[in-house]
Amino acid sequence: MNRLKMAFGAMVGAAALSLTCAPAMAATTVYPVGSPNFFLTSGTPTSPSITAVFFKGFSKTGVFDDTFEFTIPQNGVGSGSISTSFSGNRTKVTITDLLINGVSYVALGSSGGQSFTLAGIPIISGVKNTIQVIGKVSGSGSYAGTATFQATVVPEIATWGMMLGGIGLIGGALRRRQTATSFA
């Protein structure tokens, strides 16, 4: 029985040691609109055009997983950009993945940083939208981004009716004009 206890204790000890030696994963940090790291710079949630900024600064080496959440009460299209910059490998922020509403996007890299520029991302009314930035930091650094939303304008029924009535009047005027010229 003592051998069984010793074997079990050794297995538990090995498992605990492997967990403490494993690299630490970054817990997801969530920033809603209005937090210090994610806020509107122009417009309101019901404006036809909205612009927001999001950013994060780091002072030590590690990994990060930041999620910025927002809900807009209208349909539209989103666009934006995010970038990092650094002077060398001692202070470097690297974005390893950028996900918008669960879709992954690829960064354009250079010796001085990375940049993402995106457009045409559908934003659905009343649904929680997310911008997730995952990466690693060597030393210190930061990333910053902007997000722009443009509402999709859908004409009201009265507007459609006026437009169809106007087309009908133009068509009638053209037909009448042709008829009048054929008798002259």
C-alpha cells in the first residue's frame, strides 16, 4: 500500500511541476466601449458614422490577449487599422493574430513594426462585435488602432414610393413627347 501511495504522490508531484513550468498563457482582457483603452472619438452609437480608438501599452516581456467589445444598434460596414512600432528586438510588440468577429486577418510586417488595414467588415445591429488582438512583447511597447463604422442607409417605404412615382412621371413625359413629335 505504501508503494501505491508513493507512486500516486510522485505522479501528482510531476503533474504539479509540469503545470508550474509550462509557459504562462495570457488571460483575455476585455475592454467594452467607454473603457480607458477603447472609446469613441466621434459620433454616438446611433450616428451614421462612428470612429473609435483602441490601444494597449506594455512595460514588461510577456504575452497578451486583448478583446475589445462593442454593440451598435444599426447595420453597417466597419473598417480600420492597427499598428505597432519599435526600434529593435529589445523593445518589440508583435501581433500574432488579429481576429474581428472571429475571422483572422494577416499583418503586413516590416523591420519597424506591423500594420493591419481592413475594410468592408459587416457589422450587424444588436450583435456583440469583437476585435481581438493577440501577441507577445519583448521588453516594452504598444499597439494602437482605429475603428470606423458607417451605417448602411436603407430607404424607407415612402422614399421608394416617391422614387418609383418620379420614374413613372419621367417615363410618361418621355412617351408623350415621342407621341407628340410623331404627329407633327
